[in-house]
Amino acid sequence: MAYFLTLDEAIDEVQVLMNDPGGLIFTDALITNWIKQAATDISSKTLCYETNDDDAIQLVDGTMEYTTPTDCIKVYAAVACKKGTPNTAQRGLIKIHPKQIAHLTSVASGDPIYWYEFGEKVGFYPVWAIGGTVDHVGLLYSAVTEDITKISSQYQPFAILYACHKAKLMDGKPAQAAQYYQQYLNSLIFHRTDLYERGVDAKDEFKMPDRTVRVGQQG
């Protein structure tokens, strides 16, 4: 079972590593700021914090593109729905590239079928019109957070390395600070290798190889 650190536990560990268990030099407030900086950096570099907003976007008549949530780094999925308690008429939308707009369907307006991300905006096609069966779109996306408790357990110890780096800089020991920072960066790189950009599905990716044996051909 994964073990999750609390903020207080992270602070205590930094103070112990810095040989200041009482926090006389490296106070709780000081380390808290460093932990927040680390959490922000980790979540933005690794995309390890994901959140789901069931009705993030309220659809507007005749509008194709909408601004993504302020904490959003990357959108992974979109689900159209009729807002309520609970939401109804949920429909998963298909991710496309913006260049595919108007080439997939002849329907110019109606309930959205496709979604795309472009810059800091997310778009839906066909363009929604009043009278549709849905009125909101929920988003699953990676977000920035300064809260260490929201970061996956495998990434939390890296915030301690980052805080130790800042403590050594404050203590006037740049060489040791550099060692902590290099450990921090190496750890992020190692755990980031299994994440990759998922492209739009193409039929060629699912073709079966041609294993036809031709007449006269030896196996």
C-alpha cells in the first residue's frame, strides 16, 4: 500500500536532514514555502496530479472554443453532459487534431461529438446550439498544485530533496545544494520516462500484418 506524506511529516524530515529537528534555523514557515514551490514544480514537470471537473465548461450558443481551467496543464478527456444532480446524458467526446475540423461531419451545429486542445483553449465540434441534449462538458486534466498531499506518493520524497537544496543554499553551502538539486532532477527524469504524448488514433496502427503465403514461395 502506498504511503502518503503529510505536510508536517515532510517538514519534520527536512529539519532532521538539516540537523535542525527543533526548527530553530529552518522554521516550519520557511520549509512550507519550499515544499509549495517543489509541489508546483513537480506537478508542472511530471503531470502527476490529475483532476476531474464534471462540468468544467458551460456550453454557449455558437461558440466553438473555450478557455481551459486556470490550473490546467493538459486535457486528457472530455465528456458532454446535461448538468444536474446527478449529471445526465453523458457522452464521451472523441479527441481530434484542430486541422480535422469540418472534415469529419457535414453537421455544422448541434451536440458536440469531437474535442481538441489548442494553446490554452479547448474546442468542441460540431458547434453547440441552444436546444441540444447537453449543456456542459466535463474535463479530465493534469493540473498544477502547491499541495504536497495531492501529489502521488512516488513523487512526494522529491519535494524533500528540493527543500534540502534550498536549505543548503540558505546555509551558504552551494556545492551540497547542487548535489541535492541534481538528485531532485534525476529523480524527476527517471519517473517521467513512462509518460508520453498520446497521438490521435489512426487506422494504420491497428492493421494486421499480411501473412499470405504466395504460390511457389518457400516458408
